[in-house]
Amino acid sequence: MMAGECVPNGPDLKGMGEEELWELINDNRHRLSLGVRPCILIPYLRQARVLTEMDEDEILSSHNLTNRSMRTSHMMDLLRTQGRNGAVALLESLMIHYPTLYTQITGRKPSSEPSRFSGLIKYSELTEYLIRAVSGMQNELSEARSDAGRKGARCASLESQLQKIMEREEKSRCLQLEYERIHRHLSSLQDEVTQLKDEKCDLYVRYTAAIEEKSAVSMRLHDLNLQIYQLQTELQKAKTESDLQKQRSLKAFPVAEESQLQEEVRSLHCQLVKIEKLNPAHQDILAQDLAEAKDSQVELVDQLKRYTEENEQMHREKQELLDQNECLTLQVKQLTQDCNVHQQTSTTIQNQMRELQTERDQAYLSRNKAQTQIARILAEKDILRSQMMGLQERVFYQSAVGWKHHRVSSEESPFRNRRRLCRMDAVSPLPLASLNPFTLECEDAVASVRSRNAEPPSPQSLRKRERSLFVNSSPDTVETDDSSLDDFEFLPTVLTEEKTPTRDNQETSRQCASAGNKGTYSLDKNAVPPFLMRSRPKAMRISGRIVTIAFQGEALLSQIAVVGGNKTGVFVHEVIEGSAAHTVGITHGAQIVEVRYQQDEKALKMVLEDSTLEEALWALGQVTGLCHLSLRPRQDDYEALLQQLQDSEISSGDSFYVRVNVTIPASHKGTLNVSCNDILHVTNTRPTDTEDSWYANQLHPCQILPLHSGLVPNYYRAQRLLIRAIEEMTFQTSNSQKQRHMMDQNTQKTVRIVSTGRQGRNPLWVSVENEKSKSTESDKTSAPRSLTLMPYTPVTPHFPPICRPVLLLPSILGRILDKKMAEWQGFEICEPEMLSPTEHSARMQKSELLEECEQGSNCCYTLQCVEKVMKKGIHCVLPLGLDCVRRLHRAEIFPIIIFIGQSARSARKLKSKLHRLNWSEEHLLECSRSEETLLDKLPCLYHRVAPDSWCDQTSLLARLRTIIWEEQRKIVWVEPDLL
């Protein structure tokens, strides 16, 4: 940093005055403004007490100082007010942090000797500051070296990747050469096949010509045979005629005529001889021709046979190819039909599911109405019963009073001064604390027993009644020998299913409590007299087939085992024989609906009707004492669940969908490699041999079909991974952040920060913890509402109609492209609607207004405008902002959201378009940055277009058309908590 023990070459600064020092500094003011960073010099200047804390804030935080040069100049102006000390402190700080600049200004070489400093800072403080400065520079050097090491490792990895790519390129080149060679060989074989076909055609021509020659020779031979036959026939006829004529001539003709006939016969004989001489030669020639024709015919027959065999073989091959083609065509048709049938089946199933859900909701409403009516009837019944008890007690009391008056009137005069007898209450020695704490009705703990004996009350009779009534003071049974209490019995643990006591029971409880505070246990008009209580056990009240059982649930999971999940319900699978659960009658096949217990003097309640297996096991594991377990008998559903588990159709009863908010790489075999914004179908929250993982399926974007299956971290482990990823992103240096931003512009997002204000241990859990203590309620009202980072958010699938609306972001770029997209076939831009003030206020109350065209005007974009375009079966182009997305989702309209990423280079491509609308490139970039931060808060997925994936407006529009077609086919996953 500095060169020690150097001989100064410039003037001595200690001997220079204030004006000389500042003149020296002002001569180099421009150099100092460009080369000095105030944040480095300010610590030394603060320690030298030439700058105050307010001066530091003004230099570093003033909005008027927009660059480093202005801040440096302002710092020197403030130091100028400190006189010579300000100049000396500035030069000393330059000597420490900018030695080269110090040498250029003063002409002296820097030195670390204490004598070279002015004494504005004490020697110990100066040494400490120098040590801190050196350590800071060493840290910067180590960081720079570590950064260089990381960059070197990155370069080595890139070089290895480049080497692999070159090897792959070489292999691809070899494969290309091999492909070209095979192609050439195939071309030569095709040429040979063509030549063979030509030769075959020539042979067919020659064969045809030979057949024609053969037919001609056969015809010629046939003609010659006919001629020979005719000649022979004529010869035979001539011989016959000559013989006949000869015979006739011998008989009838004279000798002269006979001689003439003999001459004619002689001439005919000569002609016959000549014919006989000529015919054999001609016959030989014909025979030879016939033999040659037969030989050529045999050769042609052989060739014909050979060609026929080749032709048959080619026909067979052709037939096989046609058969294969037909088979493939049939398979394609069959697969197409199966696909159509599957789609129709899935659509039908979805419609049936919707109908079933509607019917289920209606059934739930009917059940709730019936339960409400039953509860009301029971309440009225309790009121009437209490009134009847009061009337009976009043009748009994009046009869006792009449008897008392009769006794008093029948007394003789010697006993006038004796104390009058009065009816007294026999006080029950059984304390309220000994009763079961879960007894809900006051009538179970009878506070007093009214005497019904004819004997007047006296201290002896009272003690006798107390001994007879309370021989056994246990809360389970109360035995008595008094005939007046033959029908009285103290009830054990109450089995009830009323979640909220009726108004009459509450009043009775309050009256009993008030009586206990006064120290007396008298029966009021609403309490049930003991002589009207039956000796049988109290019946359980069942509401909606739900039974609530109270028992000691210490280590509840060691008494029972559960199966199921949020889809099927959580069922009791096994009950340990001899445990408290087995004693109270809990059996397998019952669904656990609710559990209530006490913990740290707090009454807690968890509803497990729609909870996952993981949540149910946690809730049941928290029970450490007396608990109320609400069960619903569902034996058929339980057996169906066991059958599915045995057939390996499912692994548990859990089934829900979540959206991943952090990229989680696969750690080992069997785990899933999931990315941010992936959709998972969780099918088991407690897989075998693991407690911090879920078993999930990675879904296809267009269908609810699993692509990959495996283990993923559960909510808590994933939350730790999310926090670790955020910490790693937060504690990076500014340089590494810039380099990371430049390298990861086109890479996939790794973290999506989503927070929730839902209270509880796990925001994904649906069970509710009710803390009924007053202190807890006061703490809850006073405690601030905390936010929780969520690695997974629950989502629900939606299947929108054929054409969904299209929303382009950033909104400035959307204004440019909306009109171009509206010109496409199948697209139409959403037009605003002019509303009257009354309609405007009415639509505003119904949340049907999406956005106003101008502030304060009644020209607005409404839900009806969007629905009007969608009814035409085309895409509605929305010239709106992000605020309309949630309003559209509430109306079951799910737009296609496309965010076009922007950079300085991509903004320059749209420079002319922006200037036409009086916008600049900076406006577009600022709008893109502001709206990009709001995308993660949307309740649905969106598509991001990289800024370097298009080169001009035409290519961008073509890219958008492809994206809209792809997004239209996808399932819309919506987060209900963000609506």
C-alpha cells in the first residue's frame, strides 16, 4: 500500500500554510473528483474530527448529489470550512488509501512513519485505524482471491463442458459421415433395383414376343396339317372315283375310252408321285421348326416360371407391407378412438364429480339443517323437562308445607314456646371438586337431597340421613339405604356429542356455580330432583352419527394406530388390548373427527375430519392426559381403504396438490428433482422409514398424469431449505450479484417468496386450535400478526373453456401488441363500456369493474365485456394491467398471462414503436421491473418470454401465437389463499 522509509521529494507539508495547502488541493480538484470515493475517506476524516455525522449523511445520502464526483466535490467544500486541519486530514487520508494520487498531488512519497502525520489523531487511534485499514484491504484481497478461485473453477468446469461438447460434435460428425455413406450405399442399391426392374421388363417383352412367335408357328403348323389332310382326302377320293370309273368303263365304255381313262389315271399317278416326293421334305422342315419351337418354348416356360416366382415373392412382400400398413392404420385409429373415449370419459367423470360435489354440498346443508333442528328440539325438550321438574318440585313442596302447617296447628298449648319446626335441606358432603371435570350438566352432581320422611328434621335425623346417603363418596357410584333415593345414581364420565351446551344447561350450570359460591347446595326450579333420576346409565346423545368419548389418553399413539388421510379421512386401525381406549369401547373402522384435550392449562381442540395423516399423527401425539375423542362409524369406507392399500392402488389416504416455491435438487436415489413453480400431487405425507419427507408425483402440464414420482422434503424441511436459499442470495457481494444476474438472465427461477398470515403450526394444516383460556385470548389479540414463508402453497385445478383471454405484460408493451393480435383470426380486443353513474356504482359494489379507461370517468372495462367476447368462441385480448387478474379469477375466468422480459437491447428494438406513443425506452424498462416484482404474488402460473428469444416485432408476434396455443392446452392451477 505504502512505501516505508522513503525520502520525500516534494515540499514539506507541515511548513505550508492553509492557503498553500488548499491551493495545492484545488489545483488537483478535477483529479480528486474523478479518482476518490468519499465512503473510503470519510472514516479517517470522522476520526480526525474534521467531519461530523451530519456531514457524512449529507455527503452519502443527499438526493442532489447524483454521482461520485459531486459527492467528492461537496466533501472537499465541507473540509474547506475546517481550514488547515481539513486540508491536512484530506492529504493524510489520501496518503493512506490513495498513495499514488497522494504522490501526484504533493510530489512526496507516502510513508507509514508516525512523524509524517500531523497529530490530528492520537498515535494509538492512528495505529488502530491503520490496522483496521490493512485488515480490510487483506479481507478484500482474500475475497478477490476467493472470487478468482471460484471463477477459475467455473472456467475449468466450462472448459470440461466445452471439451465434452467438442467430443459430442466429433461423434456427431462421425455419425453424419456414416449416415452419408449409408445414404450413398442405399442410392446405389436403389439404382441396382431399378436396373433389375428394367431387365425384368425387357424379359417380359421378349417372353411376350416368343409367345406370339409360338402362336404363329402353331397356327402355321395347323394350316399345313389341314392342307395335308385335305390332299390325302382328295387322293383317297380320287382313288375311289378312279376305281369306280374303271369298273364302269370295263362294263359300259368302249376300248377307246378305256385307253383315255388309263392315260388320265397315269397322269394322276404321276402327279401323286410328285406330291409324295415333295411332302416328306416339307414335313421334315416343319418337324424341325416344330422341334426348335418346342425347345424355345421350354426355355421360355422356365424363364416364365422363374419370373412368376419372383413376381409372386414380390407380391407377397407387397402384401405383407400392405398388411403392416393396415395394422398400423388400425392401431392409430384404435389409439385415436381410445384417446377420444378417454377424453370423453374424463370429461364425463369430471362432470359427475362436479354433480357429486354439488349433491354432497346439498347433503351437508341438509344434514346441518337436520342437526340444527334436532338440537333445537332437544333444547326445547330440555326446557320442557326442566319446567316439568320444577312443577313436580313445587307440588312436592306445597304438599310438604301443607303437612307442616297441619302439624303446627295440631300442637297443644304447653308447647307454644317451643321453637317452630321448619323444613331443612340435607347438605351433601360431596365436594364439587371430586366430580368429573368433564361433566357438562349440573344435574349429574346433585347438590342436595330434600327430606321426604314424616319425622321432623332434627340434628340427629340430619346426621342419620348424611350417613345413609353418603356411605360411598366416590364420583362413580353413590350407594344408599334410604328408600327415598332408590332411583338416584351418580353418573360416571359423561358421553355426549353436543359441542355447545344449550342455553338451559348453561343457565343451570351458572345457577349451580352460584349456589356453590354461597356455600349451599339447594335445588332450584331448573335442576332435576334426585328422586326423578333413573338408575340406568345416562344415554349418549348422537348428532350426525358422531360419538364423543372421554377417557385417559396418556400417550394416545401407544394405545391406537391410525390410517388414512385428508381424502379418505383418518380411521382407527388398531387398538391395543387392555388400554384405556380399548376399555371405553373404541374399535377399528371409526373415523376420528375431532380431538379435545388440555395442555398447559389451555383447552385445545383440533378438527381432523379433513386433515392429512401427518397432521393427525402430530395432533394425537400431543395428547398427554384426559381427552375427548369424537368418532364417526364408517366401516365400509374403512374396509375399502384397506383393500386399496393391500392392492397397492394407493399408499395412504392423502391426496392434495401444491405449487413448489423453491428449487430443490435431488439429494439421493428415490428423491424428486423439483423446480420452482412445479405442480406436485402429494399422495402420502408419512411414507415408510422416513418422517421428514412426502411422496409426491410431478404432474404433466396439460393433464393430471404423473410424469415422475419420488420423495420430496416435507413442509418444515422445505421451509428450512427456502430460508437457506434466501440467505445465500442475500449475503452475496455486489459484484457476484451483478455477475450472477448477467449469467442467470435466461435461467429458471429458483425462489418464489410467498408469505401467509394464517396462524398455526403449519399453514397447510386445516385443523383449528381453540385456546379457551382468557389469558390466551388476550395474548392473541395483543400479539402482532406474523408472516410465514411458504415453500409449498396449496392449489386447485381448473379446466377453462376453449378460448381463454390473453393478458400481455409489461402493460406498455401490451398496448403496442394488443391491436396487432386483435387482427388475427380468432382474436378480438376487449372494448370498454360506457356506464351511467348509477350503473357504475352498482357494478362497483358487485366487483364487476375491471379497470377504468380514465380516472373518474364512467368508461370502464367490465366482466360482461370479457364474457361477451368469450361467448363467440374466440380469444379476448385484454388491454389491462395486473389488478384485473384476481377479479377475473373470482368470476371463474382464467386469462393467459404472458410476461415479455425486457433488457436495454430488446427495448432498443421497439424504440420507434415507443416514440409513436410518447414513451421512451426507460419507461418500458421501469414498467417491466415494477410489474415483474408483482408476478410472484399472482394466484396462478404465468409464461415468461426471454428478451433474447425474439429479434423484431414480427418474430415476437409469431412467438406469442405459439405460446398462446401451448398455454391454452394447459391446466390452470390457482392458489385459493391468494385470491
